[in-house]
Amino acid sequence: MYGAAGAPAQNALVPVVRSLRRPPPQATGVSFMNNQKQQKPTLSGQRFKTRKRDEKERFDPTQFQDCIIQGLTETGTDLEAVAKFLDASGAKLDYRRYAETLFDILVAGGMLAPGGTLADDMMRTDVCVFAAQEDLETMQAFAQVFNKLIRRYKYLEKGFEDEVKKLLLFLKGFSESERNKLAMLTGVLLANGTLNASILNSLYNENLVKEGVSAAFAVKLFKSWINEKDINAVAASLRKVSMDNRLMELFPANKQSVEHFTKYFTEAGLKELSEYVRNQQTIGARKELQKELQEQMSRGDPFKDIILYVKEEMKKNNIPEPVVIGIVWSSVMSTVEWNKKEELVAEQAIKHLKQYSPLLAAFTTQGQSELTLLLKIQEYCYDNIHFMKAFQKIVVLFYKAEVLSEEPILKWYKDAHVAKGKSVFLEQMKKFVEWLKNAEEESESETEEGD
């Protein structure tokens, strides 16, 4: 009993050591099950298959295409029925994932391969823009289909813009008729606000421009756009996306001139677009002229150099002298920080303008230019209250410096002035005008006596 129960201490430790080396059967069973849970090959395999299936659905829209084409085939060419089918299908089909496929089908009749061709092994439908009649009325009807679809499923808006940008880059892959239809449709969609004018950036693709595709497409597009709205609405849309000064980029660099643009689009029946671009170019040239003038004046360039530069710009950009004198006046007046005290600003103005009189005189060689300058002076003195009492002094200075002559001053006084500060300025000029009239009468009488 003692030997079995009361063995020496070292013998008593043996079972303990063994238990550490080889766990009891129950413990071994638990450990085995834990190992099984950690490995579970079937679980990781299941996840892999799920990902594979999702990946296939995301990048293989064939089944979606088949559903859409089958539905379009059943509706036929009745676009009202097409719109209703598309509206109902959005609840069953994943438009969000397959937006590109959906729009490819509605425009080209099937999924487009890179470059704009239809894949040969895919289903096609004739219920699409490219298979429709080539006229504005039909494209207006198709535009309504897109409008209704995008209003119903607002999330398609961005996808549709991306689609149109892509289609414009694919223009060379389409036939001339298909390009014409797409251009008319795009013009209508731009007019009703479904598309943003920024999509036109795709037309500036170098290859499209070089081969004349961009310009020809733009003709059809702007005709339908202006037909739906007017040139002012078109201009406003272009201005919002800073494209109002980029239209000449529809042509290669060696043809980017106002003359070429005007000739091309006028002959195509878009005279109002030609005039708009000409005006935009003139406005841009005027702004650039004023900016450069101010820089030349701040540097203190000689007047002869400034006059030569301005005359070259006038000729190059076809800017009339009455417009130029307004730019010169504004530039001259912007080079000084004027005194805020009314009693001092007149003296400061006379001193400054006397210095610049030769520059102003170079661009008042016509009566209309002189009258324009008088009106600019009137408006400036009215808008800057410290100059209200300086008007007459400025006019007299310019008369003495031969910037202004009698006839334009008298005409301004009689009926060519504007309403701004009219009573104040006419009162200031009253005595000087009377003096001019008397001097003119004396001159005439001396001439008669001489005869």
C-alpha cells in the first residue's frame, strides 16, 4: 500500500510529466476539432468561388445586353413603348453597373468595341439612334427617350455624359450618317440641359481635328442646338464651361483664324455662330490690348513705341479707333492712385492727363473717336464722385492739347451726352461752349470778309 500510494517524490512526478507530454483522450479530441476549424478548406474555397462569380458579372454584361435587346425587339420602333420598357426594366436590371452597355445599345444597337465598331459575336437591335432616320424630328424623339430615362434614374446622368464623351472620341469609327445623327441628338440634348457643354472637349482630339471630323460634326451639332434655343443661350452654356473662346480649336493650328472660321461656318448656314466667334475674338483682343497697354505705361515705355504697338493691334484684330480710344483712356486712368480729396484730385488729374495728351491725340483722328472720348470722360467723372467738378477742366485741357476739337464738343453738349451727371456737366460746360460758338462765328465772319 505504502509502495503504491506513497512512492518516493521522484516516482510521484512521473504521471505528471506524462500528462504534459500526452494529453488525455478528451483534451486530444478538443484539440483536433480546433485544428479542423482553423483549416476548413471548404470555407475559403467558397469565398473564392463567390468572388469569381461577382467578377464575371461585373465584366461580362452579355446577359444584361440580351435582356435589353430582347425587350427593344418586342417594343419595335414605337419610342413611347421603348421609354416605358426602359422605365420598367430599371427595377429589374442593374442599370448602375451596366450604364455603358445600356447607352451603347440605345445609340449604336449593341456593345461597342474600342474604336466604335460593333462586336460581330454580339446581339444587335435596330431600335437605336444609328438605325433611325436621319432627320431632326426623329432625333428630338430619341432625345425624349434619354430625358425620361435619366429623369427616372438620376444616377445615370454621369454615366450618360461619360458615354457621349466616349462616342465623340469614336467618331472616326462611325459612318457619316451615324455621325450626323449623333450630332443632331447631342445638339438637342445640350439645348434641353440633359448634357453639359463640357462634353465638347472630346471634339478637340488631335486626330479628329486634323481630319476635319470635329468641324463637320460641330456644324450639325450647332444647327440643332441653335434650332432648339438661340445663339445667346448657346453662348451662355459655352461661357459656363469656359469654352466660348475655344471654338477655333475645332480646326488645325494653321487654320485657326477668325477669317477661316467665319467662312467655314457661314457657308454651312451658321452665320450667327460666325459672328459670335468674331465678337468673342475681338473682346479677347481688346482685353489683351488693355492689359499690355497698362504694362507698357507702368514701365514708362516711350509714347512712339506704345502708339506703334496699338496701331499694329488695331490692324491685326480689326479694332476700330473709337473702341481703341476708350481702351487708351481706361488704361491711362488706371495707372494712378487718385487723391481722395476733391479739391486736390482735379489738379492731379490735369497734370497726369497733360502728360498723356500726345498718346490720346494719336487715336482721336476721327470725330466719332473724339465723341467717344467725351462720353468716357463723362462716365468716369460721374462714377468717381471726386471727379465731378473736374469734367470741364479735363475737356478744356484736351481742347488746348488738340485731343478734342470744337465740333464734337458742341455735338456732345447739344444732344450726344448721356444721362449720367447730365445737368452738372452741362452747367460746367456752358460758358466754354458759348465761347466756342462765338469763336466759331468770328472765324466764319473773318473768312467771309477775306473772300
